[in-house]
Amino acid sequence: MAAAGDAQIVNFTVGDVNYGVPVEQVREVRDVQAVTPVPGAPSYIEGVTNLRGQIITVMDLRKRLNIKKAGKGEKIIVIEMGKAAVGVVVDTVTEVSTISGADIQRHMQVTKKLEDYLVGVGKQGEKLIVILDLVKIIADAKDDLPEQTKVSTEKSASAKMIPAT
């Protein structure tokens, strides 16, 4: 069991960078499956897919965050968003791990564009994990997503996922 201030995260990669998302935000992880493109959608919206009878929007995180390095998304992290879900395409999902609260640097100002989505940067041995708030990344694309995916970020898991130390 994680101690107070520790964070349990789902580790994933996009390009050569290690990322994490608080486990509370993740409903499930799936292999990329057939995605139907939707005409007129923004470039970061890959389209829609059928997930056990539920049609979900699929977003490419690389395109959403304007990450230039080439790569092929192999996994979809399914994020619960109100009455719906959104799939986020990433390259790989490596593990679920716990990072000690002492090993997470919060309130970092890496770039202006990313600071609203950045929970912190965690250390796992020699590697750094950029911990993202995927609920907020998706919610900020609200004008491009179906109505049922719109939730208040205050009601999301992001506000309570990693307590400040």
C-alpha cells in the first residue's frame, strides 16, 4: 500500500520520453484497434472506435501535445470522462508503479503550454517520469469532443490524485 503523498501511476511512453498518469484516471489499457476517422475532426482526434459496445473518441497524445518525434501508437489508455470515455493513443504502456512523494517534484514550470497539464516529474531510479493529468488534457479539448465527454476538471480525479507534500 502506498504511503500518504506517494503516487500510483500507469507508466507509458510517447517517443523516447517516459510519462505517467495517476492510476485513478485510467479505466483500462487496450491494444490499438480499428479506428474510424471522423471528417472535419482536428488532427489530434484519430476518430472513433467500438469498445465492447461503447463508441469512444480516440485522441493521439503525440498530436495533442505537438510531440514531433516519430513513433507508432500501440496502446490506448481509456480515460473515464463523465458519462463517456476517451481513448488516448500512446506508444507503449510499461507498468503500474508507485513513486514516493519525496521523489516527485511538483509545481514545475517546464513550458507555459505544458504547465497546466503537468502534475510533476517523478524519479524512478535513474529515469524521470513526466506525470500528466490526462483528464485535464482531454477536458481542454472540450470544443472538439462530444458533449457527453465534457466534465468539470474540478470534478475529475486530478484534484485529489497526488496530495502536495
